[in-house]
Amino acid sequence: LAKTTQPISMDSYEGQEVNITCSHNNIATNDYITWYQQFPSQGPRFIIQGYKTKVTNEVASLFIPADRKSSTLSLPRVSLSDTAVYYCLVGDKDNYGQNFVFGPGTRLSVLP
Amino acid sequence: DTAVSQTPKYLVTQMGNDKSIKCEQNLGHDTMYWYKQDSKKFLKIMFSYNNKELIINETVPNRFSPKSPDKAHLNLHINSLELGDSAVYFCASSHASSVETQYFGPGTRLLVL
């Protein structure tokens, strides 16, 4: 299983762009990169998923370099409500999700 | 119109008891999951289940067992509860073809005394 490494915590101010980088040096060919967000006392929520290059949706962008050994979640113009834990997961679609492993995540604190 | 729901939200019980947590999804998904989030906030998958196959994480004690009466439900039964079972338990669901895109329930906070 591919192991991921993220910063434990980050601080930002409202209105700034936040980039959270995840390292996954042993990512396999069939692995996808997925990011989840978890607010206190809630279940994780899917944010974005990609395989290579760049993916953008209404919430965030995901940048994946050609070697796929890392990925960067970009949150544009964060607000206080973006304070949460952000998880980077790497895994393939086999084995009914057992290969997607949640790490400790990055605790983002957005300050006024 | 809740997508994934769990009951109860809170569960306080004594060691040695047997308890169940219910999970229902109305998303039409064919795969459901149970996760455990401990006090250190690590989220670990316990079970993956669809109408064909049950995948059990090897670290899960056999006191834990999922029961699926139909595709929309996956209940978690826990026998002989132990102090270390105290945690938040999350149910999730997805399509089997999109296991990376899971929808989580609100969680059940279990406290074993």
C-alpha cells in the first residue's frame, strides 16, 4: 500500500490561497490520489480526485506532477469555514476500498 | 434527504455488553463500509461490503461483525465490548466502480465504561 506524508498542521488567514502537499513516493501505476475534508464531529467529505496533471472542481484544484510522487491540494481564498482536517489518500480501486488508507491528515486552521 | 445516516449518534454502555449500530444509505450505492476513528483521530477501515463480497481488515477482532439485510443497510454488531472499543464509528458508501469517492455518515460516538 502506498504510504502518504503530509504536514501535521497549517495556519492561514482568510482570503489566502492554501496549498497542502502530500508525498507518496511509492505510488503504483494503478493508484489514484484522493483528498477528503473532515470538519469536527462530522464524517469525512470527498473533495477531489485525480490520476495525473491537474484537476479542478468548484471546491479545489489538485496538481499532480509527471512522476506522481507528490500531489498538492490548492484551496483558493479560504474562509473560516475551511478550518478542517484534510486527508490525502492513495490507492487503487481493487479490494473494495481496502487499499485506501487514511493517514493522520493536515489540520488547517484559518484565522480571521 | 440524508445520504448516509447512522443510529444512534451516541452510545454509552458497559464493558461486556453487546451493541449494534445501524447504517442506511439512500444513494443507490452497492458498496458500504465501516470505519473506526480513535482518540488520536486516525481513521481505519474495518469492513468493505457489497452484495457479492465481504472484505475484512485483518486487524479487526472477530467480536465485530457486519450484517447487511439489504443493499441499503450495513449494520455493525459488536459483542463483548471492551474499553478499547471506545471510538467514533463511521459508515460510508460508494459505487464499487468508484471506491475512492465515498460518502460518510455523521458517525456514532461509542463510549465503553
